[in-house]
Amino acid sequence: MKFRKAIKEDSESLSKLAYKSKAYWGYLESFMKQCKKDLNITEDYIEEQPVFLVQ
């Protein structure tokens, strides 16, 4: 396994992964829609926080 620091271009794929990971547990779609904003990994967040990916 290799680790790398996330870059702002990773924000969309990380957001999708966070959403899919939460949805895996079978939550209702109505609940998932409410969570979507909280599961969004923004470019600013990536630049300001230590975010890493496993390749």
C-alpha cells in the first residue's frame, strides 16, 4: 500500500466515496439526502486539513 496526500482535484471522488460508504449501511434515501452536505469533502478542506489516500 502506498499513501499520498490528497489534492484538491480529489474532492469529488472523496465526496462520492464518503456518500457511498454511508449509504452502505442501508439508510433511507431521505436521510442520505440530508447527510449529503456533511459528506462533501471540499477543495478547501483538503488544502487546510491532513487528508491522505491509500493507493
